[in-house]
Amino acid sequence: MIGAVLIAGWLLLGQTMGQAAPPPPAPDVVQTTQPAGQPPAPAPAQSAPDNQAEEPQTGAVPDNLGQGEMAQQAWEARLRAAYEAAEARQGPLDGDWRLTSTDGDVLFEFVLSDPGAPSVTGAWRDVRRGGGAEGSGFVGAVYRTADGIDVRFTEPGQPNETVLQLRPTADGRWGGEMNENGAVVSVVMTRF
């Protein structure tokens, strides 16, 4: 049945291809009569189509609700307060992080989402491999431990999981060890 509908549509399209296209619709013309000696009347204002809003002419936020400047300031204050409350609920791991060796070599970059709940999700990128699918992926798990966190993920082509065992430091960073295919390296994770 679907094949018959497709063929019928194709045939109709072929029949209309040989016909001339209908002429475009004529623009709306407004004719006015004017008394002699009078200057021309201004053209009637054209409104924007229903699906397009007119652009405001100033940098001010338009008062679409007709409630005035104080109502708009209150609205903006409520939006700002809601944003700040959502940010305050985020856990300490939420954000962008860079993992470096104690020698200062950048190893990985992480984007972590910590909603303050037990589960933390995220993605990693191996800076040493450059861009591409082979050098990035999703974090497999983040476990909160008694003294810090364990971050686990699997790199493509690697036989073992990479494990970070990190503890918070006094300066807001996370320090500890990375076990990457049996090689243990001292690392520091900082925000960037």
C-alpha cells in the first residue's frame, strides 16, 4: 500500500513538472482618493505576520505583559534566585576539571555533573591522544568513599579500567593516584 502511494506521488510530481508554475500573488494595493490640494495621506501601517514578532527598537526589555518596570525587575530577581538556588544544590564535583601529574603534565580533562545526590555522571577526554572518539568517553562510575572519591572509566583499546583514587585538599583541589593499566601515578585534579 505504501509503495502504491509513493508511486502515485511520483507520477503526480512528473505530471506537474511540465506545467508552467502559477503566477505569484499580486501584492496588496491600497487605493485612496484624495481631495485636490491636500498633501498625500500617510500609508497605512503594516503589521508583522502572526508568526513573527516585531523587534524592539531600544535595548530595553519589552513589557509584553503591560505590568511595568517594577514587575519586570521582580521577574528577573526571581529568575536569578532560582538559578542561584539550583547552583547551591550542586555537589562539590560539579564542573570542569583537569587532571595533571605531579610533574605538571596534563593527562585528562573531565566534565562532571554532581547534582548533590549519590550519583555523579560525566565524560572524560585524554589530552595526550588529541581529539577524536578514541581519546574520549563517558565516566563509568564515581564512588564517594569515606575520605574522597573513586573515578572509574575504560579507555578504548585498553584492557583494564582506569581508576582515580582522590581526596579533597585544603586548597579546593583533589589529590591522589591514578592507576592506568597497572602504572600508578600521583595526580592532582583542579578546576579550569
